[in-house]
Amino acid sequence: MTADEIRGAAQGTAPVPLSVLDLVTVGAGRTATDALRAGVELSRLAESRGYHRYWVAEHHSMPGVASSSPAVILAHLAAHTTRIRLGSGGVMLPNHAPLVIAEQFGTLEAMAPGRIDLGLGRAPGTDGATAAALRRTERLHEGADDFPEQLAELTRFLDDDFPDGHPYSRIHAVPGPVQGTSPGGVQSPHRPPVWLLGSSGFSARLAATLGLPFAFAHHFSAQNTIPALDLYRESFRPSAVLDEPYALIGVSALAAEDEREARRQIMAAALNMVRLRTGRPGLVPTPEEAEAYEFSPMEREFIASWNSNVIHGTVEEVRVGLDDLQKRTGADELMITSHAHSPDLRLRSYELIADAYGLPTA
């Protein structure tokens, strides 16, 4: 596969394809049902406006994030869209048996052929106690350390090509990659492409070694973006999957008609992050709650650092910020995540950004 095949053609005046990362956030006064309905609306907006792909991420034990089951959400989104690529950004591989993931995403591929991406991470997507409950073990480091082996096993299941004599050679992930021989067969002729996700150099090097596309979490690890992308590109080895490096970066951006409203929204999101980082996860607070909150000096320092990597303001300011980030990083694709208490403001942000780049209208 070439990089041109994996990227969607950049539309309008966007320098690279633009995509969406939805954390399915739940704001104070709202429910997970509200957040999931907003996700459907956002996915349909993204499709109609020419965004290339739409990913959801796995998180656990976080009341303000309703994306604990990416495969379930993606099946729902597949039923409400027809063209946009859908995927995980990502599934946390150490939390699951590789066969389970192969079956889930093989099923998704059968539901929406040619539209499914399987993005994989090695972090737990939660705190240590919750990770232990997910994995049924207290030895959490083993999951991360075994990630390359787990990935190799998952890839074998996806390709249905364990060698003869392997203990799993007679086990098949169904639906799988081989087209059924009988009418109405349950298998699919395709399998979803695998992406590696990361926020440091580990997954960058592994993706490069295996010749896989790489997605970097710039939105929460900005200081590592350039080193990780440099490592990925310098270490890349062409493979049957990809002939040259392809790097996507996640970026937090929020556009509004009024710069003050954009700042109010990101301060609410920042307060939510402060609470998460200090072991007090909850629903995303309202801007009014954030304005009334008395931040400590340490919290203000954290917020200043956090918000420095959030591109926000008027749509003109956001476009300039996105263009500058793409030039600095050389990213092949920008995946935008917008944090706001109000789903309507998030939708409006994606509309404004689409307008700024001349993406197709609905």
C-alpha cells in the first residue's frame, strides 16, 4: 500500500486530510446517551463535510468519557454513515485478548467493508486499579512489555495465517479475511488496516520497524511530538502494508465565532483535566463552573502548559494554528479533537474549520 492510498485526498485548501477524534465527552447536566447521540450527529457532519476518518478512543472509569467500548460505538456509527472511515484511536491492546479484538474488528469490517481502521495503543486508558480489574492481574507492566508479542498474535489472527504446528493454527477469527465460499458467507475479503498509536518513542519505533502507519497523541504529549515523528521516519522500513512513512497527529482545537467563548470552553476542559490528573474524574464542568473555580498556583501552571497546546479562538486563528502545526511536524494528516461542554459548540467548531478550508458543504 502506498501512502497516497492510505491518505484521503486533502480537500479544499487543507494541506493534508483532516479527521476527527471523538472522546464522547459527557458534560455536567447531560448523560452518556446524550453524548453518544451527539457522536452520531458529529460523525454524519464529518462525513458530509469531507473529513477523512472518525475515530473513538478507549477509556475506562471516567464519568466524563463515554467511550469504554469502541467496537460497540463504531458499529452504531457504521449504521448511521456510508462513506467516512471509522476506527479506534485506539483500542488498548493489553486490556484484551488478541482474538477478541480480531473478532470485533472483523465483524466491523464485515458491516462496513473498506471503512474500518484498527488503531492500537499499549497504555491502559485508565488508572492502575481499573486496569487490574480489566486484565485480571496486578502485574500491569507485563501487558505493556508484551505489546510486540500481542501485536504479532493479533496480526496473525487478522490475516488468518498462523503456521502449521502453531497452537492457534486451527483457530480462526470469524468474520475473517478470507471470502466465504458459499452464498451469504460470514467472512469478509478484507481486513482492517492496523495503526500504532503512541505518545512517546516506543510505538514510533515499533511502527517504523513493522512498516505500519503511526498516530501520535500530540494533544496530550506535545513535547514528544517532533522527537517521536523523527524517530518514526528515520527508522521506517517499507513493508507489504506501507511503502513509506505515514504519520497522523491528534491535535486539540476549538473554533468559535467569538474568541472569548472558545477560551471559556477550553478552561472548562482544562478544569476537567486538572480533576482527572488529581484522581477526581467527573463530568466535564460548565464554563461557569470553571470561571468560579479558584485554581491553586500549581493548577494554574498546569493549565497554562496544557492550554498552550490547544489551538483555539476564531476560525481564522485556528486555521493559522493548524497550518503552522502541520508545517512544523510534517504530519501527513491532522486528527482534530474538540473539547467543549456543549455538543452544539463542538459541532459548530468542526463546521467552522471545514468552512475555513473550503471542504464540501452538506
